[in-house]
Amino acid sequence: MRMYVSIGTKFKLNERFFEVVEEVEKDIFLAKDLNFGSTQQKFTLTELYSYLEQGSLEFQHNKEKKVAPHSDFADFSMLHVKKQEEAKYRYFAIEPLLQVSDQELKPYVKERCEVLRLQGYKVSERSLYRWLSAFLDSEGDIRSLVDQLHNSGPKEKLIHGEVDLIIAEVMDSLYKRRELANPKKVFYGVVDRINTENQSRRREDKLKPPSLSTIRRRIKDSDSYERDKVRLGHEKARKKYGSARLLQRPTYPLQRVEMDHTKLDLILLDKNNQPLGRPTITTALDKYTGYPLGIYVGYEPPSYTAVMYCLLHAFAPKTYLKERFPSVKNDWIAYGLPDLLVVDRGKEFKSKHLSEACLQLDIQLEHTPARKPWYKGSVERHFRTLNEGLIHQLPGTTFSNVSKKGEYDPEKNAVMMLDNFLEHLHIYIVDIYAQEPRGDRPSPAQMWIRALENGFTPAIPSSKLDWTIALMKLGNGSIQSTGIRKDYLYYQSSDLQDLKIRLGLKGKGNMVKYKYDPSDLSKIYVYDELKMQYIEALCTDQEYSRYLNEYSHRLYLATAKEEEKKYVSIDNIAAARAKTEELLQAHIMNKKERQRLERMSGEGSNKLLNTEKRNKSENQVIEGEVEKISSTPEKAAAKLNRKEHYKAEELNFDVDWDVTYD
């Protein structure tokens, strides 16, 4: 749900309920305590957003407003895939009508019905009015378009829930590729996935593969536009299903936001002053003002993890700025939920995690045509300006080509670590880039301020839960007596076992969906479909999983599998972790291996910009882990009297760990 702070806005702050009754001056509000009517308190907009980001504030929906009927489920991605596709179709049907005013709506509705009829869809004008009304009343919430019959009908499923999810995942990975658009490919892929899953199951828990006819029906019922886009090509599908969004210049901030990655022309150092190589930056840029909304910098390659952290940074007000970087003079004033997010066709941007997060947050996701980078030319120009205006001026730059570099040695001249670079980057973005006019146009900061003065207000999610869990990765599994298993880790809680019992009593089996943060595998958030809320389940091995990222765990897991061909347990994985770290200490690492170590530590701008304080015991754990895996390579080599370089094959480093796991 998108929220805008104004008179009448209600919110809960630390179990106290408030309602905004007056805007004293720009971005300063007077709110009354609803439990004690005579008590009033002033809040600045920055304070409210800071509380929101900390998780202590949650905006309340206006009960006087007509609410769309979607209150019986909290997360769109947790619905059955068929219900999701139905809601997506309804959005596709009404999308052209969203830009039409009420006075002239009737002829457009009639024309839209005719266009849909010619495309083979049967829909009445009354249905279009009903869907449009529900969507607008919910302030653009995709859940308002879900048929409320999803909880009715027989409770027994015709197909096992876990098999159902496997079919959907295989269809995403196989069927929606032009060269593999064949139902039999999907069928064989599903059978192979089920056979692999059954290897670790008891006989009574084994899954039964579906028939080929079931797969054919599922493909037939899937999203027709996505199917035709694969088979016919983007251009023909666009013509078949209606005109494309024109590349018109936006008229207000957040109307169009462009996002992309690039490797910076700069060598950074690790904690031991060894060159790490070039980091990758992910940037979300507002097209109207030219102001960067959010960034993520790290050694994570282009992946959904980088996308997730960039969007988290873009959505939130940058309340950390003055505390973290007092040398920055101005405020980073750009933030908020975009109307349209424009990305390329990279795997991380095509993932189900991003598409479902955008649906949940009412963000329209648009993929540019292949080999046409000018469709997001603003962010491409921003990268060029960033390199020329900042990166090429810093010690350790690689420049943009060999001729400019000449005899300059970037690694020899590198002096900055990631933390130091982030300060330079913030100064450049906030105090230089955002303040410079663009030809005849005002500066990005001036354009943003003028929009605010003319009544523009950035939209934000109603609670921190909305923007954190919505952007997390999606997983699925079954609740067993040992909890939920994910990549040989087990997640358990008393609430989880209670959910298993309640699902059993309702005849719904034990299959659930959950969200997880790929940078911290110590917990997952399991969706309770009966209570429409999330349950936090902790990993049963906190010592191993705390602050462990998905990349590192998969690396340890591959090592354990290599050594234990038949059986892999958490003890094997922990032993592989210890061996990996011991070997990393015992040799002089090359640059690529140092990058892997940095990525394993999860050191990126998301952590370095986080001002939340950890407690003492957590700090001790972190310091112990850092000391354990990042001892000076030269000292370790001298201690062991070894000068030979570590051979990458010993850790199976030839595996392509730079792929995304979507």
C-alpha cells in the first residue's frame, strides 16, 4: 500500500496511535494522540520516515475510505499461481484506462472491450468498470484484482502443492525461452526436479510426477502475453496486445525510474591493503529530475541481491547521511516508490522475485527491447558522467581505455577501501552531481524541490515490512518435524509447528511459501496463509548461519558435496567452511580469490551505510569471523613457511559462482 503523509494520516508509533491534524509548516506536522485527545505532538517528515525505516512506525489505512476486498491475504506472491495470472490479466485489461479521466471514460471502456474481443478475450464493460474501480480504490494495489473465490471450493487439491510450485518454476526457467518453448521440455524438466527432490525423502513422502496432459493444460492457462512474447517476439506481441508505452518525457518525479549496473573504472583495496579489483555499482535514477534515487556498491555481480539492495536504498529517505558522512553538506532528498521501473533484459531483472515485488508495491516493471540501450539512456549517461566526473580523478582508476591509462598502474596507485570510496561517492552525488544544472535545465536538486513546492509528494510503503519482505527472495518448502529445510539448513519455531497442525486440520497439507534475505541466512519469514501474516523461523544452527550470505553457503556446500559424495549434513558443511577459511589463510591469494573472500564477507554498501547498532555479543561474533577468514595472507604464508600459491581447484573454484540464483 502506498502512503502519503498529509492531514488525516493515521499511524502507530511504539504502540501509540496518532492522527495528523495540521501541517504547521512545510514538512512539519502536528499529530494528536488518539488515546488521549488532548495530547498533541510535532513530527517532522524526516522523523516519521526515520521511525518507519527503523520499523517502529506503521501507517494505518483510512477506514472511512472504500477498501478493496483483499484483506484476507497479505502478500500477492503467496497466492496460487493461477490467481496471480488472473489478477495480472485484469491489470493488463484495465491498464490503458488508468490514464483516462472520469469525464471521458465511457467511450474508452467501450473501445477497450472491442480491442480485447478482437484479441480473443471475452470481457464485459461492467467487468472493466468493476476492476478499474477496485484498483483505484485500493490506490493501485494488485491484490484488489484477485478473485475473492480463491478461498472457496473443495479444499482438496487435485495436484500436490509442492508439485504445483515445481511446475511453475520449471515453466519460468524453460518454457519462457524461445528455443525451448515445448511442453515436453517442461514435462521432462518437472520429472527430473521431482526425482531429484525424492532422493532425500522417505517413501511415504515422495512426490508423484504429473502427466504430460497436466503440463499442457498448465501452459495453456498461463499468461498469454508472456507466451506470445516468447514465441512471436516482443514487437509482434506488443502489436497483438496493444500499443506500447511511448518514450514520452515524464512530467513529475518518480514517474519513470531507470536502473542498471556497471563496473566502476576503479581498483579498491581490502582490509589488508591488497587490491581487490573493480567493484560493481547498481543505480536507480529518476528520469524527470536526473536525481539518483538509490545505489548499491559491492563485489556482488549483477544479481537480484544487488537489485534488492539498490531498491531498498532508493525507496527509503536517506536519514543516515549526516551521521554516517558529516562531510556531505547537502541532503540526499530523492526517495520514494516509482510508478514505472525501466530495466534491461538481464536475468536478475527477469526474475520472479523482482516481478512479484513490483506487483506487490504497485510498480510497473518494463524491460527494454534487446540491444536497445537508449531506452534507458539517462542511467547510461549517468554512469559515463560518474566515471568522468569522479572515478577517473581518484587514485587507482583504470580509466575507460588503455590509451588513456598509458603507463599508469592502477593497482600500484590504489589507496582506497570500499568504505572510503562510499564517502567520496556520496559527496559527488549529493553535493556535486545533484547540484549542477544540465544545460538549460535546472539542477536535479532544484527540479526535485520545485516539484515538492508544487504539491508533489513521494510515495512510501505503509510499513517497513512492505518494502523489506516484499523485496526478499521467494522460496517454498514443507514443514516437517525438524522444520523447513533449505539448502541443508533447517528453520524451526514453535509458531511454525503450530502452523503445520492448523494447516493439517484444514486439509491444506504442510506446503508453505517463505521469504528470505540472501545476505543473512540465519532466519526466514514463513507465510501463514490462515492468519495472513509472516512467521519468523530461525536457523537451528545460529553459530554457522548468522550473517552468512547465500553465496558463501553455496560455496561451502559445493565443497562438502565434493568430499562427501553420498551424504551431506550441516556438520559436513561447517567442516568445509572451516577448511575453506583455513586454506584461504594459508596462501597468498590472487586478486580473483580476494574478491571472492570479500563477497563471502558480504561487505557492500548496504552494510556500510547501515547505522543500526549491533549489541556487544553480535559484535564479538562478527569480529571473530572477520579475524578468522581475513588474516593477512603474507603472515599466514610465512607462519606455515609456504610460498606456493593456493590452487583454486582444491576448493572447486571453477564453478561459475557469478550466476544468479533466481
